Amino acid sequence: MTKQMRVAMYYSNKDVRLEKLPVPDIGTGEILMRVEASGICGSDVMEWYRRDKVPLVLGHEVAGTVEKVGKGVEKFKPGDRIVAAHHVPCNTCDYCHHGHHTACKSLQGGTNFHPGGFAEFVRLPAINVDRGTFLIPEKVSFEDATFAEPLACVLRGQKKMSIKHGASVFVIGAGISGLLHVSLARAMGAGRIVAADISEYRLDMAMRFGADDAIMSDENLVTNLIKANGGKKAQNIIVCTGAMPAIKAALEAVDKGGTVLFFAPTAEGKTFPFSINDVFWKKEVTLMTTYAAAPADHVAALELIRVGSIPVDEMITHRFGLADAQKGFGLVAGGGDSVKVIILPQV
């Protein structure tokens, strides 16, 4: 008889059910991972992004232990504490060779683990085991290790921006990604950091995690951002929301020679027109995006967590077992008084 396991099956943000699936079989080069902790990502609650694939088991910010290894696996053994990346690059295509690993076709859909992190066990494919699975450093908890993937994405974005030491940074949107950006910018030696959000709770959190000032995102956002920066526009702006007013504000608040990183996607079908003359001409402004993270970013993120540069443990506000996963999804989708929600599949 096939052994069964519990999973949190996603149908919509308001419909996450506790169900059972067979424990995955593994093949050559693969690992069966016992999931100890799995974080809910903002992308997990983007219903338009998921609707054509439901029902499915989500969860990609995972940490756990090696339950079983397939033939040929030599880097890991049962009992090892590991964290795994759900998407990994091929390392052979032109994108990878030019340093754009997250544009790789393999990373953008060719690899994934089965069935997902909101389950008691997941199967890690051979390619993920080979280049996307890492030992959790000693003294780093499973819960803290789940931040490796989101922090790796944030780290990649700031590396691409090349934020200079002492340079000003505006972070618009203070959800978990925004807070990680604030904390990382502070750890890396940025100058004045100003955060903005529509939630007083998140503004308080931004101050706690390294912002010099935190302001309400309203019709006076641009004026108040510049005021909070001593009357100057920002050299670096990171937009961690897809809201159109935030995007408009970023383009108006960036200084000459500055950079705007659009870190978050917009809602489905949204477009944003802007004036080339007003935004670019004579200003040498750079607009950029980053997507996901490469294996090297995961390694760097784990080290930042290990040495305590980013206080990820303090960002966890809620923990739920699989049976209560719906409560966690409700918190994240609602954008209320929560920062990071962790699912504990073994509870």
C-alpha cells in the first residue's frame, strides 16, 4: 500500500484544503525531503498567476531534512539539514553564460520540486539536488533557513543595482520583500533609508528593521519622500508593490543618475505609460527589474543569515500547521498585521 502524506491543497486564497497525496517516489540523483518549515510567499497569493493551474500544492521557501537519497547522490545523506531552491538554471545557455541565470529557460519553468513545500515531503529532482540544494549552517533553524530563497532574490536585486556605500534608498512597499530590502540595504552600508507603505503596522516594522524614516503612502508620497531625505531625491528606489501610484511616485522621486528597481509585478494586465523626456532625457536614470535568484545568491543569503546580518527570525509573526494553512494564506492575502507566515508541515 502506497504511503500517504498530508498536503495543503490550494484552490484559491480563500480555499486551501488539507488533503492527502502519495509520498513521492524518487529516482536516480533525487532526494526525498522531509519538510520542516515552509514560508508563504507573496507570489503564492497572486490568484491570477495560479488560477489556470489549480488545484496544486504551493510552497517554495522550504527547509527540512533528507529522508532518503536516490542512486548516485553523494553530497547528501539521510538526516542532513537542507534548504532547496525550487528553480535552478541550466548553466549552459547563453543567458547563463552572460550572468543572467534567472532568465534561463530551465530556471523559469523547467525545474521544480514535487508536489510543493506545503506538504510533509517533497521530491527534489536531480538538477535541483545538483545545483540548488544546500546544507543549512549549524545554529541556523529550519524557520530561519526558509528565508534563503526570498533573501536571495532581494540580494540579487541590490547587487544588480550596485547601491553605493552611503547612497540614499527609498523602499516603496514594506511587506516582507520591502523589509528584507530595508534590512539588507542597512547591513550593506546604504545611507539614509526611507520606507513607505499604506499600513501603519508595516511602517513600524520598517523602522524596526533599519529604516531611518517611514512614511504613509498617499497622494503626498513624492513630496514626503523627498522631505524625509533632507529635501533630496533618492539615488536608489526599490518598488516592492505593483500599485500604479507607487510606480508613478518612484519615477518622480528618483534623482538624476539614479536607479529604480521594479521588484514586484503589477496586477494582471496593468501597463504604465510615462514620458521619455520627463523620466530619462538629461537625467541618465536607470529603470530595471530582477527576477528570482541564482544558486550563488542562495549561498550568499544563507551566509548573511548565518552571521546574523539580517534578523530574519524577528520577521516571523505567525506559524501554522498544515491543517491551518488557510489561516496563513488569509493573513498574507489580506495584507494585514503580519510580516512572515511560516507553515510547519510536521505539526
